[in-house]
Amino acid sequence: MSEDSDLTEIADLLDDAYARDILATASIEPMSANELSNQCDASLPTVYRRIERLEENDLLVVEQQLDPDGHHYKTYETRLEAVNIRLEDGTYTVEITRTEKSVADRFSTLVEEI
């Protein structure tokens, strides 16, 4: 994917009310898809579609959680910190700032990929 198409996709996501609500809600604390569905007043399929697009653009980070009863589920946390748009000499420059993943998060991702 080119940088222009990445920026277009992110702009489309930020134009989507559900995606914005998910990002805002998950920026407070990590939440499961069910919790996001309830908090954002969106259907679960809608939340999952937005989560997929947000993950593809590295705006959400996913982490596997274990329940005491042995079940597992995913939680989602916002990585987006800022979007800065500059217009200079007829050219737009867009900078996207994301939170850094912790060492534990990077290790978890590595283990999950194996």
C-alpha cells in the first residue's frame, strides 16, 4: 500500500463516526469488542468491521486476555495519539503519531505470530 493510500484509508476511518467512537473509547482503557459495542452503541458486527480496519492501519493494538475460568478474549487499545496536517507551498503534509508498544506488548505479538 502506498503512503497516499494509507493516508486516504486513515482519513476515511477518521471520517467514520463508529471508528472515531471506538478510538476514543479504547483510549481510556483497553476494552473487549463486546464492551466497545456497548459503550459505542454499535452492533457487534459493526465494531468488528471497524476494529479490523483500525488494526490494519495500526491505530489499535490487540492483546489476548485470560479469564479465571480459562476462557480467553481480546482487548483493544488505541495507538493513535495525533494527526497533524500542514499546508505549505501548496502541499499537504500529514503526520500520524502512534503510541509505542511496550516491550511486553512486542514480545506478546512475537509469540502470537509464532
